[in-house]
Amino acid sequence: MSKKRGRIASSLDALFDVASEAMEVSRSDSVQTLPIDQIRPDPFQARRLLPGAVRAGFVIGQLDPPGALAAWQALAEDDPREAELLQSQIVSLAASIRQQEMVNPITVFADGRGAYWLETGERRWWAHWWLVSVEELEAFERIRVQIISTPSPERQAAENLQDSPLTAVQEACQIARLLLHLTGRDTDHVVAMFADDASAADDLDDGRTGMLVGYAPYRVALELGRGEVYGKWPTVAQIMDRGERQLLRQLAILKLSDDALNQADRAGLSEGQLRPLASAAPETDAERQRTIVSLVARYDLPGAEVARLIKVPNLEAAEARLLQRQQAKAVQQPKSAPAAIRRPSFIMIERLRKVRRLAARHEKGGLQISDLVEEILTSGQADATFRDLDELTSMLLSLRDQLSTRIGRPA
């Protein structure tokens, strides 16, 4: 997943625009607060935050939000990957909200029965639950929301793409969700979940677990005929910022089994790594898919090597060779500390509009704002890292305040 984080920095202008809009929205009269226990996440959200088993228990009602977070914590104690995901996706955001409060409100819509469905902002909702249930801070039992009349898969997709990067599996689900929406083929299960009549959803109890927990609703997009999707790809391409051919490759990932998709999602495997396995999916049983995905994740295999691995009859012998090669490489090339990124402040000076305006006014007088920003960031007075819009906005506000103090101007 770390390979994709650079995409955030490369889109800094776009993110800052969204952050600025969010700050304007936060001051509007349409924003209010709701108790977090009156809001339910969208079960068909492409970004799946919870681990597979925990998500299953939560979606079908066996776990409440505090129970789901406790179960995730228990998994994280034994699984470093889950520990990293919990920290990066929830804990760090919760800390940012606790320190700076939440600038960007979530969007919700009424379910007709006194509760609300989440459209955008699920990570912020879970971060509030973390603050309430784990850190026992009652002040966060309510969350800032915008109540909208109609949910928009397009808006949800835009939020997902502007937030921390989606995994390849999540992108495939996002593409499927958009296609199903644009073709009018939102599944009956989606319609029932959002229906005003509670009995409509109750009728689905027999198949509820498989449909809501697994990837079957997204796989409906693989069945769409050429005529149905004609004229829809340009819209999806624009939203996803991908070419049609790349979108088709991404969508093909959904041919994999639920277990393989869950594992690939948690490991953050790329489309290139999953493409050979997706092509061979019809001839590869679910257990073998799961085993291959596990090996790809464990040894970070490139696509070409995955293609060769698929043809190997004895995966245990293949794993032994991979382990031996990894150990030999570790002996030959001992780990060294990664080189520090040089002067990240230059990127921010060029792309953050408010900081740039400050620089333009004062560098005429000989004050090197870039050096000042560098000093602020390296001293830890402002955090130079962010994973989402809330953390970005907090970083910008902190940086702006520090700069204003240094140059003797009010913020």
C-alpha cells in the first residue's frame, strides 16, 4: 500500500481544493450534528475498512461498532498487517480529530425509519467510535454531518478517490458500483437495504450474509452486456481517472473468489499482481487462489512471477524456493535505512495556494519562506504527513499558523 501513497502528494493541488471547499462547507448552515449510533455505514461501500471476519459479524448484526473495533484490535495483536491498517486507517485519524476536531463533515441520508445511512465519511465515523469506545471520550458521541436527500455513488466514488488511496480490489468494486448505478442495475439487495419499508430488507435474511459480506453484488457488473455499458465507460473513466482498457482490467479482478479478494485487499496487492490470477480464475479453484494470493503478498511477487507461479503444480515446493531466495537476498543485501526525502517543503510551496501567497509577499523582502517551512516541518511543529483530507486540512492550518507567527502576521 505504501507504493500508492505517492499519488496523494502528486495530487496535492486537487486535494487542497477539496480541503478548501470542505472548510467552506463546515461553516455553512446545512451542517449539524447527529449521534453516531443513529448512523449506519453503507454495506456496499467499495472501501472495506474492517477485516473480513469482523466485517461479516458487523454487517449481519452480530457485532456492534465497539465490538467490531475490539475484534479488530484483537486481530491486530497477532497480525502486523492488521495492526498497521488499524493504526493508519482509524487510530491516526482519531488522534487528528481529537486534536484539531473534524473539519470536513460526513454526508448521510435518512432511511425513513429515524436513522441514517452513510454516504461519505465512513473512516471519520469509525474514528469517532474509536474515540468514544476505546478512548472513552463522550464529547465525540455526536458527529458533524450534512444531510442529503439522495445518495450519489458518483459523489461517494469522488470522496474515496480523494481520500487515502484505494487498493486494486477496492477500485474494482468502485468501478462495478458505478457501472451498476449508471446502467440502472443496482442489485435488488442494494435497493432493499435503502428502502423505506423495513420489511423489504427483512425478506433478504436468508441470503443476507453472503450478499452483504461477499463480493457477489459487485460481480453483477461482470455480467453486463456490451449494449448495457455502451456510452457509460467515458463517465466511469472520468470519475476514476483511468482509461477504458485499464478499467476493464481492474474490473476483471472480481473474477477471484471472496477469500482471495479479501486477502488481496488487506495486503494491498496491485492490479498488475492480480491480473494473471484473474485471467486464470475459471481454471483455478478458490483454495488455490487463496494460497497464491498469500504467497504473492508474503513475497511481494511481480505480475510476471505470479503468472509462472500459477502454472506450478506443487505450491508448497514453490513456497520453499521463494523462502530460500528471500533468505539469500537478505544475506547478500542487508537492509539499509531509506534515503530521506529532500526538501519536501518545495513541493508544498509550489502547490499549496495559501502558503504560496505568503511566500510571494515576503520573499520579495529576502525572507526565504521555503527554508522557514522546512524548519517548521523538520522541527515537528507541524506534521508533514497526511493520509486523508482531515489530516491534510489539519496540517495546512497548523503550517499556516506557524508561518504567520514566524513572519509576524495574523493567521
